[in-house]
Amino acid sequence: MSKTIEIAVFSGDGIGPEITEPTVKILRKLSERASSYILGFTDVPAGADHYARTGESLPHASLEIARRSDAILLSAMGLPNVRYADGTEISPQIELRKALTLFAGVRPVTVRAGQNTPLKMPEGKEIDFVLVRESTEGLFHTQGCGEVTENEARETLLITRAISEKLFKFTFDLAHQRKLAGRGPGRVTCVDKANVFRAFAFFREIFDAEAKKHPTLTADHAYVDATALWMVQKPWDFDVLVTENMFGDILSDLGAGLMGGLGLAPSADIGLDHAVFQPCHGSAPDIAGQGVANPFAMILSAAMMLDWLGFENESPEMRADGQRLREAVEQVVAQGATITRDLGGTASTQAAAEAVEVLMSLEEA
């Protein structure tokens, strides 16, 4: 008997609806052909445009639908000209992270053979690592509530044992899964600044305690500035990295740069009971409505969602579909014939998404 999986869909702002539509279309086709699962979708309002019209960025009803759903697919959010009264951007995605305690921000970085990248790649090398960013604390803790006076401004960095322990357990489990799948050697690197800040020495201490529970995996440390250097010089050496919120925010964009841009950067924010899957890029209102937005990061985020749901529901079919979807996008990008203009091509949003469907044999007969 097929199991029904409920997905809350936030279509977002700017190009958000344009990249959401073909992504959900692909997921519906996969669901129609699946024998063990059925995907149900509920459109949920939120975002900057919704705030401009109603005064609410994340309505209570939307949060409750998200809370009841099995997973949340969230598109690009925010508009530069729509802000809260204090001048900060509309960020329902951050509100969701905090409300649902989505402590693990997962940012894969993948560059396959033949794929264009700003790096000069050595022959035979590929990049395949994951950055895990703590997503509820760190330097984002006082978001919108920092202290500002005439002569100074202060923000508070918060690292707690309760969240860090969950984060590190998740990270080592992820490294173990990657090792079993043949995607990594089972190495976890704690990225911090423990030589300067007591908070990061505390962070590293908790990491080391968790590392002892995983004797079959390798654990090491790196300072964040050195990590930024090595991500450019030798990114193929990394497997799984874990770090604080702000460091992760910055390094994940560097990772996107290695892949060729944010248009190829998917992400997930995962907690014990809920998960949000979304592209790392913004809403790009300057190209909204033109049909030229890159859908790949959104589609890759959907692939991550299928993989996670497959684990949560013990569904090999769902995990296999997630892998097929990811590999299809990677193949389209590596071939370079049907890519959008941000990647150097001329394909439309629809054509790029349809190229993925063709590789997965989901196109209409």
C-alpha cells in the first residue's frame, strides 16, 4: 500500500513561483509512477509580497500547516523594497527555522566532471562535500533585536550545549550515511575560531565529545579562515564540515561559487521532527516574470527532500527517486546544452526543467 506524504509548498517571492511550478510538476510525475508513496501538496502563503498586502510575513495558519506536514518545500523569499519597520528583510525562512527548531542547515557542494567551475580542476578530480550549518543560534541569535545606541551596536552570539549536541550527532550520522553510500571517507571537520573566542572553544569541546562516540569515522578541526582558503585550493579533500550559523552562511555561498553560482546551490534545514528544503539563492525580482530563472537549485532541493523523506519513512524507492533527480540535474549541467543564462547558457526556466524530465524519462509520451 502506498503511503501518503504531505508537502507544504511556499512558492515565495520574485522568481519563487516560476521555479516552484516546474519543481512540483516533476515531483507529481515521480509520485504518479511510484508504487510505495503518494505526494500531496498544499500551497501555503508567506513572504515579502504577502507581508506588503496583509502585514503578515508568516501567518499563524501557514506555520501550523507547515508544522503538520511531513516536509516543507520553500522557494526564494524576500524582496529588497519590502522590509520590517526596523529595516531588516522579510525572512519567513528564518522564522520557520526558529519555530520548528531546524538546527542543521545542510548545504551540499558538488562539481562533477565536465561541469564548468571558476576553479582549475586537476584531471580526474570532482568536488562532493557537505557543509552543515547550525541554523538557529550563533550570531543570528539576536536577529532584529540587537542593541543599537548613538555610539555603538551589539549583537549576541549564542551557542548552547543542547543544540550543539543535536547538531553534531546529526553531522556524524550524515558522514556515516555518505560513507556507506560511497560518497565520502567518513570524515567530519569542525570549523570554528576556537583560538580566539571562548564560545568556539566550547563548541569544539562538544564536538570532540560526540566524535568519541563514532570510532569508525575521522574527526578533525579547522579554523574558519583557513577553511575558506582550502575551499578554493583543495575543496575535493573535504567530506562533511560543521560550523556555526554565521560562518556557515558565508562559507555556503563560497561553496555555491565553486559550483558556478547560487543557481546550483540547494539546501535543507533539518530538526528532529521537521525539515525545510529550499534553494540558497534570493528572489531575484529584477528577472521575475521573464522566464529565465534557473530552476536547478530548487529541483536539487526537492531531490534532497525525497532523500530525507526516504530515510524518515524507510522508503528505498523515495531515496532512489531523490538520487535519480539529483543525478539528472548534474548531468544536464555537465552537458551544458540546456542551461540558463546565469550559467552561461540561453535556456528558459521551462526548457531547463524539461531537460531534467527528459533524462528521467518523465516527459509526456
